[in-house]
Amino acid sequence: MSERMRRVNESLREVLSEAVGELKDPRIGFVTLTGVDTSRDLRHARVFVSVLGPERKRRATLAVLAAAHGVLQAHIGRELRLKRTPQLEFEYDPTVERGVRMSQLIDELAPDDD
């Protein structure tokens, strides 16, 4: 990945994190944007999202984000000067959940120092 694309992805992640925090829908859970992968032509961007909570909350949050993509794209258009504003696609990122699970397993296997 080129340095320019890395900067574009990071800028998109920052702007989207701010914009998602401003959404007023109660169905949105505790959301963390873990990354953005933008196509080279800036037409599409996959936004990786981690949601704290059960599967039902995760599905509801992803549905709200997909429905609000127009508002979020408009926010990107106002904040960033890009040749094109990418079409957003939200995807669940299980890496945070896997990390928590691995930490729990390590804690279970580690001997107590008591």
C-alpha cells in the first residue's frame, strides 16, 4: 500500500469515527472503527467496525450504519478534499473480539500468584 493510500485510509477512519459518534440513533451500540480499506480509484471504501455487545446489537448497529451511509459520505465530502467521495461498505471486524477471547484463555491458563 502506498503512503498516500495509507494517509487517505487513516483520514477516512478519523472523519468517520467523528461522524458515527454524532449519529443519534439509539440502535447504535458501542462502535469502534478499526480500519478503512479504500480502492485505488477512491470509488469504494470498506469500513471495518467492531461492536461491543451481543450478536443482535452487532447486526442492528451494522444495519444503522449501512442506512446512514449517505449522511456519512456527505460528512466525508465536507471534511476531506478528495477527488471522489467513496461509496461506504461497513463490515464487522472480529479481531477485537478474538483478542479479548485470547486474553481470557491466557488468564485461565496462567497460574495464580496467590
